[in-house]
Amino acid sequence: MHLTDHISDVQLNEYLDHEANDRAQVELHLSICENCSARLTALKDLFSEIESLPELEYSQGFSEASLWETARFVSSRNPSTPLPRSLTLAVTLQAALAVIAIIVAAPFVMQFLSPYVAGIPAASFADVFLQLQSQWAAWLAMLSTFQLPRIPEFPRIELSSLFMIFTVIGISLLWLIGNGLLLRNQMK
Amino acid sequence: MSAPSDRDLIQRARRGDAEAFGELVLRHQTSVFNVCYRILHERAEAEDLAQETFIRARERLHTFDEERVFGPWVRRVAANVCLNHLESQKGTAELDEERDADESQRPETQVEVRERSEQIRSALASLPAHYRVVIELRHYQELSYEEIAAELSIPLSDVKSHLFRARKLLAEKLHAPD
């Protein structure tokens, strides 16, 4: 900063706030520059006006009972720190996208299911469980005879397309319900 | 017998002495209420948030460093409570033009002072929330730029620019021709 350079408004603010690093230079310039001195005086006046604001009397007081009442109200109203707005928006967007995806996919799923529904019975939970159990046992048996040079082959699990579709739909619904509950708590 | 110091009262309040905390409230309620009123410019809301400030203070009393002074600490809590309140209400409410209810007869000069004070309060109330809070912390609580940055968790450059813009806006509002 040269001696003849005018002081910026930001520098004047910092100077009056006692936060300027170059106080000596600012003061030197103020001693020769009427324009900057006038701006400094105007800013000082503003500071005085702000700080002249009188304190209002407050004599009503808070009773201990009302403090506890408010404490209960605050804790029931705000049991946890609210989620950031960005997260709430992201969750809302995800939920909206999931709904759209389900709506778009529904006709295709119905079309896909129509030839199977009458002819092929869907695998029951017990069947699937037994199949998985036997696959697991086979895999364990394979592991017990595992030899280093041979890479064990993971047994192929055969699941019907119907089962896969129901699984995907089920997971989507669970996800939607979970997010719905989360948002409902936030909106309360 | 001399009155107990704030430190004594804090120690007793930490041990669960409700009366000691009540005494702390009594001592600091005016300054806390004024912090809230300067930021909110609405009496009922300022009273609610002043009360909430003391509840927060009571919850956080165990984190208070006894080497520090209680008054400035609780006023900072008040500023933060008000800022959170304003952030949660962003864009919903316009601040009311509230006048003091107590309009007793006073000399002319005092009326002028009151009118000017009201103009300053209105000008402050018209600022964006984060500008109001930096003005409160700088001018009324006399925090340094670094302390304000730490208190509000914002960069130092933001403190400088908020203060500069807030003052510029205030000057425009206060010195605008009627």
C-alpha cells in the first residue's frame, strides 16, 4: 500500500475493528487524506449509533416452573439434531425416482408375468430355503476338501425370474417404506 | 453476607441446585433478552428464545469452562439460538414492526432518542439473519473476527464480508432520506 493510495472500505472496517495489520500505514494515509478521513468519521458515527442502542428492561423473569415446562417442550419437539436439508432433499428425490421407476416398470412386469402366472407355480419359501441349505452344505463340503492348486467352483444357484422380480419389488417397497418413515419423522 | 459469585452459582447448579441456576437466570436474563430482541426485533419471540437460551445453557453447563465469564458465554449461546431459529424460519416470516408497549410520557429529547433507537432496531431487523448475528457478536458482544468465525463456524473472510455488507446496508437504511 502506497502512502497516496486511498483506503478501501474493507480496510476502514478492519481498522476500526482493530483487526488491520497495517495500522501505521492506514493512520499515515488518514493524516494526509481528507476524503478517507471523512469516510472514517462517517463509519465511526455508524459504529456509535449501533452501539448506542439502549438495553431494554426485562423484569418479567422466567419462573423455574416455566423453564422446566419449556425444557420438556424443547426436548419433545427436538429429540435429535435435525438432518441437513441437503440429505432430506436427496432422500425425497430418491423416493420420487423409485416411485417413477416402479410406475414405469409395472406394465413390463405385468406383461412378463402374464404367461407364467397360470402355468408355472412360484417356488415356495420352504423350497427356496431347502435349495439354499443344500447348496450351502455342498459348498461347505467342497471347502472341506479344498486343495490349494484347485480353485473351488461356486455352485450355481438357480433362481427363477419370477423369484427375482418379487425380490426386487419387495426390496423397493421396503426401501420406500423406510424412507417414508424417515421423512415422516422429519416433517413432524 | 455478600452475594455469591457466578462461579459459585455455576458450581452449585452443576450439582443440581435449581435455586442457584434460577439466580443465574435472574442476573443475566435482561442481557440475554436484549441479545434476542436485537436479533429478532419481536418481543414475544425474543422472550421465548431467551428462555430457550437458559435451557440450552443449563444442558451445556457441564461443558462451561469456569475460568471464563458466564455472561458473555450465555450471550453467545443466545446469539446461536437466535441464528438457528432464524435459519429454520428462513423465507417464511416477515419481522413484525413492534413498538414498545410502554409509551409513558417522557421529555421531548428522550422521545427523539427512543425514535432513533427504534429506527436502529428496525434497520437491524431488516438485515439478513447472518448479518444481524455478526453485528450482534461484533458490536454488542465485542468478539474478534476470529472468535466470530469460530463461534459461527464460518471462514474469516466471510466474517469480514458479512460485517462490511451489514454495516453498508445499515448506513443506507439509517441515512436514507425519509
